[in-house]
Amino acid sequence: MAQSAEHITQMTKNDLHDKGACILRHESARKSSPCDYQWNGYQLSRTAARSGMYNKPLRRSWIDRDKADREIFDAATRKERRSGETSGELGLRLRDFIKKYRHSVRYTSRVLDRDPKAWFIGEPTHPKNFVPKAHDPEGGMHRPYYHNWHHMIPNGAINEYIGGGPDGAKRLFLLMTSLYNMNCGQNIVLLPKESFVGRVLGLPIHCPYGQMSHPTYSQTCEKHLRRIAAQLKKVLASGNPHKLNDENVTQIKKAMNLLSDKLLAALKAMPPGVSLDELESI
């Protein structure tokens, strides 16, 4: 189900959205709203519930820079020649890519020689770490290392497995009736983008170089989301599709949040430094 401008307007300009329900990513959510997923993820990641995933004293010497170099070349070889690009132009582009990546490894890791806590989140001596750029121009996705805020239940998976097929739009609206918010901190996890960071932190990585999405990961949500879609179908078939009773509301929102918790546990158990697209099942 494509996110057309009409679909986005329909799902963000209603009373349920005003009450905090949201089932898509939208640019108007950036900064100071319940849908500001980066800020929500940042706030939760600073707490004791999540900070242990990131706040590990490190040294630059612990980073395998030879392996990082090999990954640079592997990523470079996946870059295809652009339309009309000569072999020489491709060579120059690959050289620039490798140079930029190597600089990233050096720049990102050298601060650890001065302070083993340089990659911490919520550390008073490094207050800009991980702060979304919308909230601080000196923050952003490269500080202290290249990272993303990942929706554990992705927007696309919700659209496909709950919103796909006949009556999909009605099921999505019913999901909103439960006041579920896919942009809440519980559904957001901070993940590094580079393998050398993931390996030392013990975390998988989000969409490494050359990979723009994570279709295999999204498919791991299928059976769980289809089960929730079946619950919503029953409500539609009951003849009272626009009102969920208190029990159904609680159960549907609870099921979505429990799925986020399952995914977080599965991600934490993955081999360090691998793409989250290598998650096979939950």
C-alpha cells in the first residue's frame, strides 16, 4: 500500500492522530510531536532500559581496522557503473568512496583514545551524541558514529501485512483506534550503520553501504502482523467496525508492543556487526 499524499493526509489529519495514534512515518512529525520517532528513540535509549546496549567503554585498538578495510573494498565492488559513466570515472568515484569510508573509520574511532566513553549516550561530557539534528544542529546521524533510528516494526510491513488486500485501509484505521503509535520509543532502536562499530558494541547494523532497505528483516514480521490483521478482520466482520471495545483495544495495542519487544530481543541476540537483514525469524 503506497503512501500517497492523500493516504498520509487521511492518516495524520484525524482525531485519533491528534490523540497520539500513528501508523506511518511522515515529515511533519519531525520535532516536538508524539510521532517524532528519532527523538522518542533518543529519549528511551538514554534510560537504563536501553543505555547498556551502547554505553560500553572502548578503545580504538579494539577495532579491527584491517577487517574494516576489507569491508570498504567489498562495499566499493558492489557499486555499479552509472549510465554514461566511463571506466575512468567509475575508478575515480570508487577511490573517493574508499577515501571517505577510511576517513570515517579513523575519525569515528580516534576519540576513543582520549575518552573510552566517547561513544556513550546520555553522557554529560558528550551531550551532543545521538541528538537528532532537528533538535540540535550540532547533533545528527554521524555523531559520534554513523547511525540510524530503526523502526523495529517497519512502516512498510504494517502497510503490507495489515493494510494490504481488501479492506486494508479499514484495518489500518482500526489499528489507529487502538491508539497504537509505531513511532513510539518502544518501537525504535538505535543501530550503527557500520560493521566495525557494530562488532565492538555487540550489535547488528542498519542498512550497510550498498543496501537501501531490509526486505528480509521486514518479512520476519509477517506472521505476527497477519495474526493481528486477522483480529482486525473479525472486528470488521462483527458489523461494528468503527468501535473497538476496551478489551480489543488493549489486546491489539499490546500485541504490537510485544512484537517490538520480541524484535528487540532478537536483534540483541544477532551476531555483532551483521546486517539486520540477516535476521531469519522470531
